[in-house]
Amino acid sequence: MKIATTPPPPYYAVIFTNLLRNDQEGYIEMAELMETLVIKQKGYLGHESVRDCLGITVSYWESIDDIKAWKMQSEHLIAQKMGVEKWYSQFKTRICKVERDYEFCF
Amino acid sequence: MKIATTPPPPYYAVIFTNLLRNDQEGYIEMAELMETLVIKQKGYLGHESVRDCLGITVSYWESIDDIKAWKMQSEHLIAQKMGVEKWYSQFKTRICKVERDYEFCF
């Protein structure tokens, strides 16, 4: 997993922070499917994802409308439903406007 | 590490995504010191941090001015300098306004 390359601000970010239940059957396969689908979505700019016990996934988007379209994408709706019913014990989703950014490369 | 409890939007987020070099001497101690200091800062609302190979730390703030004050805090300036000179191979910092959020708890 690399640091996402994103255009100059403004753009949008979805910070998805989550904790899993014990039964994770089917979770990794669904996460992989979502990865193959999200990169094809209109307005997708990149994402970063890490899990320790806590999982943090940040995805970057051109617009709020692009975020809404991904939220309503048909396979993603199924994934969200299964996430609530089966995989997640807790999550929080934050929709943000990225106003400034800066970077460092050694 | 838990999901941060934050007030209703709007508030601000700093998404700090980073990769470390091989020599991490002193890094964990500095990260722990920053944790004890950041929670005392004016306007601090919470933070979430996970590292796999990639590290993602998201901190939440009441205002942009509170973010600027933390960036200029004296020990934090030393940590940032050592980060650039010694620990990080790459990082990206994104300053965001959280416009909406929603959550789930099983």
C-alpha cells in the first residue's frame, strides 16, 4: 500500500474507521472486490488503507456527487449491508473537503 | 486504539499518511511523547492511528487555528524536524474540513 497521489486541493476524502467482529468469513474477498470496483468509479482519485486491530481506509474523490454515486453503487450496497449485518462491530464514516496538503519525499 | 468520539460536524481533520525508513531509533518514544502532548492541545478532539507498513494517523480539531497552533508547538517542531531528517522516507499531510459523518455500532 502506497501513499495516494492526489491532485492539488480542493478535493474530497472519505475517512472510514472501523472495528471487525470475530467472524470475518467472506470479508477479505469482499474487500478485494471493492478494491477492483472502486478504482473504476467516476471521480475516484486514490485510497490508502491500513488495519492493525483498528482499520482506517481513506478514499479520495473529485466531488461529493462522486462519493454519493459510489455509496449507491450496486455491489457496494451489498457490501455495506453485509458489513452491518456480519462483519463490523463499529464504524464511523467522515466526509471531508481537503483544503490543503503538503508532502515530503526523502 | 478506538474510533475517536467527535462532536457533530463541522470540525477539522488532519490525515497524516507516512512511510518509515529502516532506522527507527527513537521513533516510538517520540510518537508516545507526541501522544501525551497532543491530547492537551487547545481544540484537540481525538485521533486514530494505525500502522501496517503504511502508517495513517488522523487527528481531529475544532478549528484550522488549533491545527496551526499544534504544528508550531515547540516539542512538535522538534519531532517534525527529526521526522524529516531521520525517520520518514515519505509522508503526505492533508488538512480537511469534516462536513458530514455517520456511524454504526453493533
